[in-house]
Amino acid sequence: MTDSDILIEVKGLKKYFPIKGGFVFDRQIGQVKAVDGVSFKIFRGETLGLVGESGSGKTTVGRTLLRLEEPTEGEILVEGEDFRTMRGEKLRLMRQRLQMIFQDPYSSLNPRMKVEALIAEPLELQSKYNRAAIRERVFELMDLVSLPRQFRDRYPHEFSGGQRQRIGIARSLALSPDLIVCDESIASLDVSIQAQIINLLEDLQSRLGLTFLFIAHDLRMVHHISSRIAVMYLGKIMELAPKRKIQHTPMHPYTKALISAIPVPDPQIDQESGQIVLAGDIPSPTNPPKGCVFCTRCPQAIDICIEKQPEYIEIEPEHFIACHLAVSS
């Protein structure tokens, strides 16, 4: 990949949420460091997987990337242009290029709107479409996500979870975006339906040249759909590499623990593989550890891990890591 292939570049992205206190809750007494200085690139036509435990900040990264939450600090460059500074018409046009598929297909759709109206809504906000063109585009989108056209007059409650997520995907495709953020978009679905949605996303990417940021806590699914994987923990990226390196030669202790937790179909192999069990719970993002954020649970932590934050560096071509042990080895 070259610089000309970069669609999105994120530099030092931070998102802190204030904690209010005092007699009338008008004084800031702390902050939640949901995202704390992450940097990555998303190349055109690829799927970057973002994986981590609940509370790691991965959803906030996705929402901040689309400016559904305003960043506290950092840069979001879309083809070299700073998305954070855009206003007015330029911002409106850029938002059309960056869309999201939400986690819960049950709550992300207006229950009082029919399918045709739900899919048509983004198009109706653009004055360049007339009613006939909107209906034709709606039918085209329903065909793309394998929803029968005769379902256009049904309400969301008449559909299964998988079908509702297909409606959500059709909505996200309406304005022909460049990037789609999939925020835990299969987490609430049955396993068999998850596979169908993953296959649909891969087919759409192949046909339409889409770029995905795929956010999930299931490393197996992330590995299946992604070309590169970023592993997050407590607001920071621990490791980012092509999926084959993450699977076969992970370097960060946290990544190794996640890989070891993936079930293996053969019980004998599963026993021999040796799962890494992490002690304790993820620390509070209001008071993260002084040094490496993973040091309180890392089975290999040494003194420097407790005292100093590791730098996020490219240790090998396309392989980034934030770990004192990896740098010193």
C-alpha cells in the first residue's frame, strides 16, 4: 500500500468525557479517557478490524471518526483533508461519504416507518433526487442486500434481526459512501445469521469497492472479514498488523491472550494449546495505570511497564505495537 491508497488517516485521536460533580453538577471533577491517543490508517478497499474487550474504547473510535462524537484532540484526515475542521456544506458532503451500520437493528430503525421510507430517508435529504428516482434507488438497494421488493410496505417489527440489519445496511449504502463503520453490527444476531451478514458485507465490498472499519469483540469474526487487525485495550491500540501476523505471530501479551481464548474444535488440541488467563479486571478509564495500560494484568510485566508508557512504533513493516518487551527483545 502507498500513501495514495490511504482513505482515512487518524493521528493522536483522543476522546475524553467529562465527569461532573459538585452541588449542582456544574464542576468537572474528572474525565473518562475513552480513547487516548490512537493512530492508524485505513486504506481504500480494505477492511480494518478493530477488536477489544467491552470498555476498550473501540465503539468510541468509530463514533469519533464519523464525528458523531467530537474529538477532544487529534487529526482525522480524509484523503489528506482535515475532517475535524470542516463546516457547513463541505461537512455535509463529507458525511455522505462516511456512514455507519449500528449494533442494534432493533433500536436503530424507526418503528413507525415502513421499509421503503427507512431506506429512502437519506436520499430524500438530497434535493437532486425526485420521487421516481428515489423509489428506483430503494429497489436497487433492496436487491443488493437480498430483501424482496414486496417487503417495502412492511414495518421493522415484521422482520427478523438479520433482515433488520439488511435494512440498516441498505440505508448505509444509499448515498454511495466510501467508508462504512460497522459498529458491532453482528453482535446481537444468531451465529448462523452472523455468517450471512459477513458474507453479504464481503460481497458488497467486492462489487462496490467499499472500505470498512469493522468493530467487534469476536476475534474470530474480525479475522475472517479483515485484512488488517488493530487490538485495543483501555483506550489505546496495543498492536496493529496484517491478520496473518496477528493470528500466527502476535507480539503483544494482550493479543496473545485474546488469540489463546479462541475455542478450537478439537478438544485435544484445545487442551494442549494452553489458554492464557488474565488476572483481574480492566482498570477504570477514569484512572488508568501510570505506565502501560495493560501492566496490571500482564503476566510478563516488568518495572518499566509500571512506570513508563510504551511508545507506539512500527517494529516490522506494517506491524505496529506498544510494548516495552517487544521493543527490547
